[in-house]
Amino acid sequence: MDKVCCICKKPQGLAPTRPSWSISSDFVHAANEPARNKQHTGEMLMSAYIRPNAQGPQAHICDDCLRISLRALKVAISKVLTEYDAGTDLEAELSDVTARLANLQDEHHNACFDHDRMQDRLAHVLDVLDGKCAVDAEVKSARWEVSRGHLQG
């Protein structure tokens, strides 16, 4: 017997077997101050998971039932967002997040530029010291650092 959608009983036909569907996104943010300073992102785990009540090898969700489930999930999320967005100036929030992102991008660019300048200076110092000092672990480490090259093309 052909497989059928375990929700609407539509025949599977040539569609791939899909016992479930999920999407997830996460980012990490430490709650305590010392650890927060060492991290670059926040902590939040988000996921959406759609699965039929039936499990096992016969479980299959057709595209139509998946689409309906996703729309129901979208409606539920929109309802919650409406509650949480009440009284929030979304334009100001978007503007603030955009400004913070621009600052982070600028800091990243400056850090890369400083790193690349350090690479050039370190390479020059090693050229000057060639043959004038013992090659110890510190010099090997410096040569390795220079061999890594620039961060910005």
C-alpha cells in the first residue's frame, strides 16, 4: 500500500517522505557580566517544529498539510508579537539596531586594519633580527603569526 499523509490521508505519490519539519536558529548570550564581556553574541534558542500525532515509518506530512501548519504557526507567532510590540516604537528600535550593527562593523574593520598593520611591523622586525638572535619559541611564534597573513585581502 502506498504511503499517505498521516493528517489528510492524501496519497504520497512521488513526494519525498517527510515525517516532520523543523527550523531553528540560535545565538548565545551570557547572563553574568564577566562572561558577557567575552562573548560576541546573545543567548536565545528559537525553533519551530511541526510533526504529526502519528510517529513511525508510516508518518508522512504532505506539502498542503505542512503549508497549513506553517500558516497556523505564523498566525500564532503574529498574535504573540502583536502583544509584545504594543507600545513599542518599531522604527526607533530598527534604527537603534542598525546603528549598533554599523558600530560593530566599524570596530571589526578597525580591528582587522590594526591586525594587518601589526603583521607588517612584525614581519619588518623579524627581517631586521634575522641572523642576529637565537630562534627560540617566541621567534617561531612570531614567524607563524606573520605567515598567517592579512585579514583584509
